[in-house]
Amino acid sequence: MPQPAADAPFLELFLFFFGIVFVRTQVTYWLARAVAHQAVKRADSRTPRLKRLTAWMSRDSTQRGVLTVQRWGPLAVFASFFMTGTKTVINSGAGLIKMPFALYLPTMALGCIAHALIYALVGWAAWTAALQAAAGSPQGLSLLLITITAVATGLYVHRRKRRKTAAAVSSALPHNDSPHQAP
């Protein structure tokens, strides 16, 4: 196994990564549960906030997360920690369907342990190796900075497009103030 780093003991790295992923997944789960609760509680309400929350619940990725959790249950939660880009979708799906917390917590904790082990061993070693390689040459450092800038720019552009699309869809929806009238 690779050494995490000479100046960062394994236990500290493990606890750091475990803490981050644990808090992140708990927040995702509980926010989704709150959204589901508010949507049911205020089904007749047409506030802008509820419209946004309902739109979020109706997104394709959110629905895929819900369907996956409904099909695979706790196994989906655990497996999400091994697949890039699925933790948020699956953990929010578990919250939206109100997976019992007694079932969710142990599965999520095991996933957090696996995630922290992967990041504390392999992830940290790869990151420190990349930084050491970049610091050893001006070209490597330039390539690293260009890559970081390109990724940040790509994320920014993607989020702006998504917001514009969501705003266009929201403005195209009929605004029915009375819950008793057909659209």
C-alpha cells in the first residue's frame, strides 16, 4: 500500500476524510427528507421556494436516485461511495423516500469508512505525487494550474447553463394560483 504522506499520519487523514464525507452525506439525506416533508405538508402551496424544491425533486438525476434506492435499498447507499458522482443522488434519494434512519445510518457509515480509506490511502498519495511532480518543473506546475482553471471554468459554465435552463422551464410553467382549477 502506498504511504499517505510522511507529514500526514494515516489516522489523521482517515478521520479528516471520514468527517467530510459523513457530514456531507448526512446533510444531503436530511435536506432531502425535509424537502419531501415540506412538499407533502404544503401540497397546495404555490410559493416560489416550494416550486424550486418540487422542480429539484422532479429532475431526472433525482428521480434516478430515488428509483435506485427503491430497487436496491441500503446496498445502493453503500455502493454510491464507490462510484463517482452518485453519492449526492443516492443519498438524496434515500432522504426523499424517507428511508428509515436506523437502516440508513449503518449503511452510510460503512460507505463513509470505505470512502475515507480510499481517499486516505490512494487519493492522498496520488494528490501528493501530482503536486510533487508539478513543483519539480515549471511545465508541470503550469499544466496543473491550466487543468485546475479549465475544470473550474467548465463547472462555472455548466452551472450557468443549468440555471438558465431551469429558469426558462420555470417561466414556461403555468402559474395557477388556485389549487382547485385545472391547468
